[in-house]
Amino acid sequence: MKFLQLAQRQNTIVSVAVISLALLSLYLIGIRGMMKAAPFGDDFLVFYRAGNLFMNGQDPWLTLMTTNQPFSYPPHSLSIIAIYNLFSENTALALHAGVCILSIFVICYCANVWFLKIESLRSMTIAQVLALGLIIGNPYMATSLYQGQMTLPVTAALCLSWLLINTNRRVLAGVLLVVATLKPQLAILYILWLLLALEWRVLLIGGTLSLLAIVPAMSTLGFLTPATSWLTSLAAYAAIPINMPGSAYVVGLDSLFVAHGYEPNSVVLSATSLLLTAGLFLLRKHISEFLVLQILIVLSFTFFFVHDYDYVATVLVWASALMLALNSNSLSRLSIWFAMSVIFFMPQRLIRDIDIPLIIHSRTLLLLAMLTLLVMWSAPVRRSMAAGLKPSTT
């Protein structure tokens, strides 16, 4: 009995230490800005300026298009971000930081439902606590929080919307779809999946609310102006060097190929993503709901335009793979995971300073490889249902 109590106490100490370090990392880098050159909330201030312009009757897409920080979010985003403009800049920034922190909690909650399965903070296994620590304390999480990006709310909305669909709460899932589509490149395959699954209620609610959110911009700027200005701003946004394929800031196969001197056909890449999504839908009864969403997210990072700081949306792939590797007691699995994660989670400034395309753009291939390993390692778990994952019902 004393031995068990001692072991439990040691396990609790380790758990507290790991989570404390993860939270400390999130605070020091994500809030205090350790090793960061830009000011806190630098990207959020773009949203705030866009909201100010909109509130004053101006077109934020065209006005900011020629600046070094353009605004290229979809039309329905204006009504959402304009809420921040009801407050002072500092208060709005603090509120957005709170939204991002809440998003981290939501992501952790979804992870716990899908694979962590933590019943008590005192009884966490080493695998559970390390996976949870990775979710909270990874560099992408801290960077997204510090920059004031929209990636965390979008990722949380995607995860929670998917979770709610699979628990038959489709109304709220549709509401969350409005937030998930703030970054269309991360949600496009999710929407395609909803179409294939005939999830009309979710799509109708999300689509209706998104259209209603555009009405204020239409009333202020003109009926078609929000759409035409947004599309115009996208073209200008894509012409900025750091946003071009091949840039160290842009991920995916397109960027990887361009960095190595090959110009791929973007239509072929997009068509491939759609075909793979359709193939995944046909196999849905054999794949867990968690894996389906992760595959859709990884396909988005592989075939569409996404920035490297958006990699925070893929952290559950790495956390679940780490947990499976640890639970397997396989040194080879753990070694493979560690070797791949060292490069993938290398601080972005450092990996850009190296300036070797093979290393910079290897993260696209590493993510695909880790997803493949996750599917392979999950197969025995799915057969035994040891992780409690249910096949997708969509």
C-alpha cells in the first residue's frame, strides 16, 4: 500500500511539474514575448484597424491592401471583429487574448474527449500528462497567442463543431461554423465533408449566420463591395513576397515545390485534395471521428495556402501520436516521434534563420508522415476500442 501511495505521489509531482512548465512556456512566450521581436498582438491590431475603418464607413480591404499589413479575411469576419471596436485598443487586445486562452481550453477539452481520457488530474499517466503538456506548451500555441492571430479560435471552433456533430448537437455546430470559416483555407475541406455527409442543418445554420454577418458591410459599403473588395485584396495579399509559394512563411506542397525550383499546377493540387476527401468519406466507417478531422486538417495544410504559424491547428496529431508511442512502450516509435518533432516544433525564427529550403519545407512532409504513423499506430487501438474512440457517424 505504501509503495502504491509513493508511486501515485511521484506521478502527481511529475504531472504538476510538466503542466506547470507548459503553462510557464505559454506565459513567457505567448504573453511576455520572450524571444519575440514584434510587439504583443501585432496581428490583432490589423483586425482592430480594419474594424475601425469599417465603423467609420470605409472599405478595410482596399484601404489596407497597399500597406505592409493588409486585411484579407472573408466578408462575414467584419461583423465579428467589429465587436472588439466597442472597446479601447488595449481592452480589445486583452479580450482577444482571453478568447485565445479560452480556445486553448476548448482544444484541450476536445483532445480529452477524443484520446487523452483524463478522469482526474491526480491520476494522470505519464503519457496523458506529456501529451497534454505538448498541446499547451508547444511553440506554435505560444506564437499564435502572442501574435493575436485568429488561428486558435478557428481551430477551437473546428474541433468543437466536429465534436458536437458527432454527439448530435448540430445547431451549435452550425453556429461554430461561422467562426471556423474565418480562415477558409482551414475549413474548406470540412465544409466539403459536411456536403458529402448531407449535414444540411449544420450548413444551413452556418451559412445563414454568415450571410447575416455580411449584411452590415453590405449596408455600409454596397451590396457587392464586401465580396469584390475581399477578392481584390486576396490578389494583392498573394503578391507580397512572404506570402508567395516558396517563402519560408508559407507551407504546403505548392510552397515546397516552388522552393526547389518546380512550379506545380495549383488546379491539380486542389483537385487532389478534393479527391482525397471524397475517398476519406467512403472509408469513414473504418476511421475514428478524431482521425477524420485530423486528416481533413492535414490535407488543408498540404494542398492549400497556409502560413507556418497556423501549424497550431495540427498539434493534436502530434499529441495523440506521442501518447500512442508512449503507451506502446516502443523505444523505436518514441525515437521516431522525437526525431520528427525536433524539426517540426523548432522555433520559427530559428528555422527561418537556417535558410535551407530542405529543412524549412520539410515540415510539410513531416506532418504527412506523422499523420500516416498516427493512422498506423491507431489501428490496434481502434480494433480493441481501448482509447474509447467511436467511428465517425457523419
